[in-house]
Amino acid sequence: MVSSDLKRWLDNFLIAVVFLVFAGFVWFVFSVTGAFLGIPLGYKLWMRLWLPLFQPALGILMAGAVVSGVWGWLEKRRSQQS
């Protein structure tokens, strides 16, 4: 069914985005710690990537969570009506 394939694709895409956001957070923690200690661990690079990479990833993650939740609610409602 097209609907279930689309839902599966959306879920897989959101999983990839979650891992990207998590990796970005871990990188941020290490880079801030390194910057505080005077060790270059990529803080400046992380800051350059914040706007074009991490901020849109967070927006996609939040929008995807809302879409996934609404989708599940609609499927549940549709199955109750049948």
C-alpha cells in the first residue's frame, strides 16, 4: 500500500535525522569542552554548520514528529470508524 510505504519512508528518514542531530549534539559538547580547554576540536566548524545543517535538521525533526503523530492519530481514527 502506498500509504504504508510512505509512512515507512518517513519513519526511516526521521531516524536518520535523529542520528544527525544526536551526532551534532555530541560534537557540540566535545567542541565546546575543547574550546574551553584550548584544544581545537572543531568548534568554529560546528558554528559555521549550525545554520545550514543543524538548524534545518532540528526543524525537520520537529515537523516530522508532528506529521508522524497526526498520521498515526488519523490512522487510528480511521480504523475505529471501520
